Amino acid sequence: MAGLAVVTCAFLCRPSILRAGEAAEGHPVLSASEARDTIRSRSGDPGFVLLDVRTPGEFGAERIEGAVMVDYLSPAFREEMANLDRGKSYLVYCRTGHRTNGAVKVMREMGFPRVSVIEGGITKWKEAGYPTAR
């Protein structure tokens, strides 16, 4: 019975900053405001990458300033991801979060240790009133 209590507490007694997406996917999930603060504080940091996994058309129409793109839907996605530096920290987003989860799963499989995501993608970013670039 004591073992059950420890397992239950390990699951339920998690810090309140964690979100459901983190428990399910194993990566930090940042709100739009947390993402904005992270992007601002890491601006100019060569060890930080804001990664947009939408299509080239979506990326060209609008993106979060400073983002680089690797198209999750491209047949070359895994190859492009394999060329990225695993020593860097990545903040990943798409339109709403679905492609992000798939991309992060691939990143974890490939050994990327520092990956976080923007909850709700660029959609939530814009709903929060934050700017986009073209």
C-alpha cells in the first residue's frame, strides 16, 4: 500500500506550473505569455531556437519573429531534424499544437533533450495579442 501512495503522490504532487500536455507528452508546455517572456529573455542566445513546424506557405504568411522553419509535413522532415544541433534548446510551435506534438515526439526519439512547446501554437499567440512577422 505504501508503494501505491508514493506512486500516487509522484503523479498528483507535481508542481503547479506543469500542464496536462507535459504529463502526456513529456515536455514543458508554455502559455503564450510564458513563451513571449522566454523568447524575449533568450533573444540573441545562440543556444536557443524558436522552431516553427508549419508549412512554407503558413510560415511565409506570418510567423513569430525570429522563428526558423522545418515543415513537419515534408517528406524530408526527419532528415532536416537530424541536422539540427541537439545541444540547443528548442521552443516549438505550429498553428494549434497538433503538428507540434508530432514534431516533439520525433525530436525526443532523436535525442533532443531540451524541447518545449507553445500551448495552442500561433493561434493562441495571436489571441493573446502578440505580434507576428511576415
